Amino acid sequence: MSGSRVEFSERAYEDVYRATFPTVWSIVRRLARTDEEAEDACQHAYLALYRYWSAGTLREPPAHLLYRAARRAAIDALRRRHRGIRLFERLPKGDTPADDVSGPLARALAKLRPEDATLVMLQGAAGLSYEELAQIDGKSVASVRSRLFRARQQLGRLYEDEGGTW
């Protein structure tokens, strides 16, 4: 399924779904506050893949479109949430529960720019090469290498600031 001209069939779509869902879910759930928000982002990504692929207009490997659409949907959800938070901050303060995080790495990842966090996660969780990440991101390989290097350095600093030890 790594070729860009895989013929669409329901079976091929199901195979891509089974192969990619754990990675897609981990990416969008890391950015989403709730499971419902993550489910919406996943649904958006898989629907985009289905539309392009079934119409015969898919010009890249299915997983690349899927990862890009999932990342975009998750970032859009994050931006909507942040807009809501900024509006909420104008209201009188009350007791609000602290964010539920699973440790220093999760807190450090949450502090990275969403674009950088998903790039790090795509490489780590999905094992994508620089070339594949560049194709997904629509950037040059050099640009992806540079962004990943800076993101990893920043993640290391943030991890230590959050109390993580190597």
C-alpha cells in the first residue's frame, strides 16, 4: 500500500484502516481533549481518504493523505478549543479541574507546537521516513529533517522541565 496508484476497493480501504488506525488515533487523541473530539478528527480523516480514493483523485499513498488529514483535523479541533478557552477566560473565574496528563512526556508533547508534536509522533509511532513525512507535509526533506531536529531538542528540554529523567 505504499504505492501512490493503489486501486480503490472496499477491501483495500479496510486494509488501510486496520493498518493505520492505531497511529491515527494516537496522534489525534494526544491533541484532543475528549474521545469525542478525537473520534470526530479520525472520522474527518478517513472520510477525506474515502472521498479522494473512491473518486480516483488520490495522487499519493493512502496513508499519507490520511495522516495529513488527521493531523489537520486534530489541529483544527485544538485551535477551536483554544479559541473557546480564550473566550472562557474573560468570564469570572471558578474552580476548574486540572488537565489530565499521563506524565512528563505527555506534558512536554502538549507544549510543543501541534505541527511539531504530530511530526515527531508520526516518525516515532508510524515509523515513517523523512521522505514520507516530507510528502505528507508538502515540504522538502531538508525542511522536515530540520523541523524534526529542532522539535526533538525542544521536546528534550520540555521533558526535563516537566521532571522527566533520561
